[in-house]
Amino acid sequence: MNPQSFRWSKPVPLQGGTFSRGPFQLKDFPGFSARDLRALELYYATQLARYHSPEQRVGWQTAESQKIRFETLTAVGPLKGAKVLDVGCGLGGLWGYLREEKIAVDYTGIDLFPNVIREARQLFPEARFETRILLSHPYPVRSFDYSFLSGVFNVKVQDNWEYMKALLTAVLRQSKKAVAFNVLNAEAGLREGNRFTVIPRELVAFGRRLGVSRVHLMDQYHPLDVTLFLYK
């Protein structure tokens, strides 16, 4: 995808009941301001109201770009038979990819927004989806083998590094083997003030400070992205 084609959509007016506002509290979103939290809710409500294709409704430009990210994330380890957690699952795109690739896993997808989860369940009734704020309602320690976060950190907030540290620490605690997540690459030249981007070497240093045994950077798969693997 051409980096110039990647655009943050402006909000559109919502018609009755398009979006159900969740009971969010700032304490559950370290690094967010109250304005950030409202903007996050409005952004995803707007995406659902504006678009028809599943990938655009959760913030990706094309199905191909979403698939490339899934291919990269799932290279973290042997997933067959693994118990996996998809944090910020949206409409269940990662589950759809795993099913299409015939990678059999015990899958759980979670998202902040009840209306998003309702639609995910309609699209993939065979999968397990839950509305959950992970920092306030964590799973037991080591509940999953692998955890994935795709696009979760792309929205710029007051302190993205603080939010990443808090959420990734929680996800690592609930994972046995590894966590894989992606972030927008600051070296790609994006010029959008409401997107959070990172310099790859700084992301690697950040990952090492999370107390993991090993980190691995993937940065050649897409012009806009980097992916980091955190191994327990």
C-alpha cells in the first residue's frame, strides 16, 4: 500500500443507536486523557457507520494490508493447537485469517466495544468473542500460549508509551510463550498528527525493558508497519 493512501477518517454524524458508548474509566487507560478516550470511542463508531468492508470498519485501508499484518504476527511461533488471545479483535479478522489458513487454534477475541463484539459473533458464530477491558478485568496468569495486538496502538494519545507498557505488561502476564504486536513506523514518513508512530530501534529497546527473554523485530513486510515479538 502506498503510504500516501493511508488516511485517518474524519468523524461523521451517527444515526440513532449506531454506537453504544461503553462504561470506560480513565484509570483503565493509562496514558489517555479524557479527550483521548472520547476520541477513541468516536473514531471506531465512525468507522462502523461509514464503511461496509470489515477491514475498513476497524481502521485498515485494504483487506490485503490487513492480511499482510496477520501473516507477520502469526510468524511468532507454531500456533497449531495453541491457545491464543486476540486483543482488540475488532470484527474477528484474525480468526478469519487463521480459519482460512487452516491453522487450528483455541481462539479468544476481545474488544472494548459491545457493538463490535456483537458483529464479530454474527460473522463468526463458531468463535469465542468477549467484551473486556483487560486492565480492569484480566484473565488468570498464563491463560494463553500466544497473544496478539494488531492496530491497538495506532491512535495517538497523551502518552502512548505509558499505555503500551501497561497493556503489554498485562498481556505478557496472561501469556505463556509470546506476545506479538504491531505499531506504525515513524521512518515511513507518515504526516498525520493523530497517528502514533515509533522508531524501530526505540521500540526494540522498549520491548527489552518489559522483562522478556528475547525480542524480535519484523520491519520488511509493509512500508508503514513494524511488528515486535516478545518472548517470555
